[in-house]
Amino acid sequence: MTVRTAELIMAIVLFVMSVGLMANVYFGDLVVGWIAGRGPGAGMWPFWLSLGMAGASLATIIRWFTGATPESRNTDPYIASETIFLVTVSAVSLLVMLILMNVIGTYFTLVIYMFFFVRILGNHSWFTTISMMLGTPLFVYLLFEVALTKYLPKGLPFFEELFLVVDNLRYEYFY
Amino acid sequence: METIIVALGSGLVEAVQPLNLFMIFAGCLAGLFVGCMPGLGSVNGVAILLPVTFLVPPTTAIIFLAALYYGAMYGGAISSITLGIPGASTAVATVFDGRPMAQAGKADKALMAAAIASFIGGTVSIILFTLFAPPLAAFALKFGPQEEFALMLLAFATFIGLGGDDIPKTIFSILLGLVLAAVGFDIISGKPRLIFFDMVEFQRGIGFLVLAIGVYGIGEMLWTLETTKGSVQMHKVNTGWKKIKENFKDIKLYINSTWLGSFLGFFVGTLPAAGATPAALMSYGLSKTFSKDPDSYGKGNIAGVAAPEAANNAASTGSMLPMITLGIPGSPTTAILLGGMIIWGLRPGPLLFTESPDFVWGLIGSMYVANFVTVILNIALIPLFIRVLAMPFTLLTPIIFVLCVLGVFATTDRMFDTWIMLIIGVAAYFLRKLNYPVAPAVLAIVLGPLAERSLRQSLISSRGDAMTFIERPISLTCILIALALMSYPLVSRFLKRRKAAQAET
């Protein structure tokens, strides 16, 4: 896909999204107009701003047809083939990380995530890989659970119980 | 004047408290680090590390983040000079002459000039800040919701008029931020708004940090992965005390452009939405214009390194002036700081000086200390940071991603927000590739709730009469300037066309 095509598709998507936002407010039982003697209704701010978004997207579409934006004249590929891999892998790895956090919990996910990024993608030595695989969860535990007292997601009950051993140890010896 | 000196004294005492002093060091180091990593800048550092600062009291937290902001301005020069890749957008202008100097084997001179110019820029701007902030805040105490709204309108108009980006795309970005800020319960009627797909999670709204970390953590990292993937060529740097002493003598070559950059940077920085990047570029341009030898710029003139470096440091302080005194951020980084202040339970704006003097003066005092700490750390640790620059992205990227995800989770305690962050981050990456500016959206999501509240408060108090904005002189002035700024691109295009037409005939 060229930058030119991407520019048009993006502008159309944004236009549709803006209209969707307007519809959401309009059909959401909110006053989009002026209430006499009281000023704007609850829906006025988001409704008219969404209309502005739709207008701005429409302007971009018109400028695409007239060739006014540099992007509408650019026939280079939107994402160069050599970068597709890197960017896609990074984005998908994040997606998988979020899913895994709900299933096996934050800490087991971090171990797998670091193994994937450092060893498989980065081709670093086993020493670096293992340091990152163990160091990151430890750092995260100390920073978020101990210092910030946040209970990070521990996943399904089975994995949560596995991890509770660590918490129990901590409470037994440090408090 | 006396009250300022007394307050500043107490601020300095606050800044050198052991915990605060430690956080200044930590902040400067973190700032130098994010500043020198290509693609990452102060805004990324502040966005990613803001959740971590909930560990410490608000004053200490802002001191840490301000020191980080500061350090990043110094750090940006390191990769601009040694790699030829700006460490942050604020250091783009430093590449113009820093790179040729490094190629000529004078990287050490360029780095030294950058550090000294940054120090002078920082010092000048902090002094100006100390002098301007209290009277400006006192003046702003007269502001009602009408003036507040008009000022915010002015901030958005600056983006449109002076942002230099595609105008419909800038407008879209601002409006998107404002609309996203409206998700959740309406503050006045209490009705739920923009609850997408009937998901109850949207009732709590979309936090600004979710957007900021999505845009500046995830989106920017994806962007950086793409742009710096190519092999980088680093230049050798000679470091050593002897060299440092020797290079110190070059100061007379660039002192004039440093002064120029310092003052210009401060005032450009105070403009809402302008910030350090345009300040550095303007300073470079003016320094070249006033130079006796403009042709040597771009070929390794040391003054071409000093001018933008002085300006970006001065602007970083300058942009805090409207944030602290008016509650209107002057740059994307200060927009995130402002959001942080709201989370910490402070009310940004002119009342801050009377309600939380410890906070404000502690921050100002810390800026003096941070300036000294950073210049020393910077010069002493240049060899270390050059080694950091060689750190592969396959190590840095996962750490940043983990910090982004857990940072968002720690702020809101909801996995839902981490999903929103990922969607926003990926969307920001695709939008940025098409030249949609993302900074206005971040500014807008912070200012959105404040802008809507001030608009509706004004209209409720005037019983729905919109003339209330025009009847008050300060608000009218701001609205007129905002209108002028918004129409500036159209007028300038019209004038250019007419000039071109005249030239043809």
C-alpha cells in the first residue's frame, strides 16, 4: 500500500469514526443543543467537536483529491517491507503479553516476554537473556508490589496460587 | 522582591532535602538517558515514569520529573552529535552543526559547547522564571472561568497557527483529544456520555495517562524501531579532564549565540503549545542570521551547536511558567506534568502559589539545583552515555513496553486501560506516519475537562448568554489573539499567492 492510498483510507476511516461519535452522542439521550437560560446541554461539547472532527477529515479527503497534502502525492510504500516485520512483531508481542497477563499472570508472562525479545529477536547471549528473564520480574515485583503496593494481575487461580507462595514468604519474613 | 528571595530561599532548602536531592540526581540521570536515546525525549520519559512517582510526595515527584525534563534537554545533544540522530526532537537543530563537527573529529568540542550553552540557557531562564512567575500568578488570580476558557482556546489556536503541521490534521488531533476527554460521566449533569459498545468500563473515562503513554510510549517506540533500524555510525569522542579544560576556552566563540538562545528560548517556551523544539530551531535560524559568517553554519560552526542547545533548555523552563501560573501547559511534556499534578490532588493555576507554596517554590528551587547537577553529570558521564547509545533496541524496547503496560495498570488498576493504551499506541503510530501531529491530542485530553468545565461554568453563570466571553477585556483579548492565530495560516497563504501573482506579472 502506498502512502497516497493510506492517506485516503485513513481520512475515510476517521470521517466514519467521527460520524459514529456524533451518532453515539445524538442517540445517547443527551441534549446536543442549547437549553434556554442554562447554556449548553450535556451532549453539546462532544457532539459539535465530533462534527468538527468529521469536517477536518472531510477537508483531508478533499485535499487528497486536489493533491494538496504531500502525503497525497507520495507513492512510496506506507510501511517499508523491511520494517513491517519489526513493527508487527513488537505490536503483536504486546498484544500477546496483555492476553497472557490475564491467563498466567504478570510475572510468568514477563519471563516469557523477555526470553522472546532478548534471545529470539535480539540474539543476545544466554547470560544477558537469563539476567533479563529473572531481573525484570524481580524489579517489577519490588517496584510495583512492594513499593507502590499494587496487586498486579496474577492470572487464573492456579497460577495465582503458585505465585502466592512468594507473597506469603514476603509477609512472613519482612512484616 | 524581598518576598521572592525569602520564598526562593525556602524553596532551595526544600530542594536540598536528602530525598529531594536524591530524586534530582535520579531525575537528571534518567533525563540524560532518555534524552540521549534516539527517538526518546523528555515527553516519553515523563509519560512512562509518571506512574512510578506515586511512590513519593507530590513535591518530590514534580522535582524528579522536572529534573528529568531538564536532563533530557542536555542528553539530546549527545546522540545528535555522536550519532547524527537527534536524541529528541528538541535536539534536531543541534545535528545541523554538531554532526559536521563530529565528522571533523571535534565531537568533544561540540559536546562541551552543548553542555555549557545548556547550562547558561538553563540559568538565564530559571532567573527569568523566578522573576516572572509570582506577578503573573498574582495577575491570573483575577481570572474567572471565562478567562480560563479563552486562554485554553488560545493554547489550541497556537497549535493551529504556529504548529507548522497540516492544519486540518492538527484540528482533527485537537478535537479528538477533547472528545476522548469527554468520555465518561458528564461533570455537570452526571449523565454518561460516549459509552462505546455499552461497556461499563468507559464510564470512568479515558485517563490522560493512558493516552499519553499509548502515544509517547508505545507509538513512539514503534516509530523509533522503524526509523533507527538502519545501522548507526558513531563518532569517537576524546574525553579527559585536560581536554575538558582546553575546550572550556572555546566559550568566547559561542557566547553571543548562547545569550540569544537563552532569552529567545525562554520566551518562545512560555507560549502555549510552542515548547522547546521550535525554540531551538528559531534560535539556530536567528543565530545564523546575525552571524558574521552565516555560510559556516551547517558545516560545523560551534555557535550553531550552542544556540539551539541554550534555547531548548531555556524553553523547557519557560514552558513551565504558564503551567504553574495559569494552569495552561506550554509543551507536551508540561501537559503531562499538569495531568500528574491533577492526579496528585493539586489544582494547577494561579492559586497554586498561595495554596501550595512549598510545592511551587520547592520546584523552582530544584530547578536551580538540577541545572548544576545536570551540567556536572553530563560532562562527567559523557563516556558512559556514549556506551549507552550502543545499547541495542532489543534490550531497551521490552523494558519500555513493560514499563508502559504496568505503569498504566498501576495508575488505574484496570487491565481495560492497558488494552486502550495498546489501541491508542498503534493508532498513533499509523497516524504519525501520515503526518498527523500527536502532541495536540495529548494537550487536549489534559485540558479537555478543564476547558469544558470553564465553558459551561461561564455559560451557567451568565444564564446561557455567550456574550459573557466578549464583555470581559482579558477574555476578549485572548479570543481575538486566538482568532488571529487561527486565521494566520490562511492569511499568510493568501499573501504568498498574491506576491507570487505579482511576481509573475
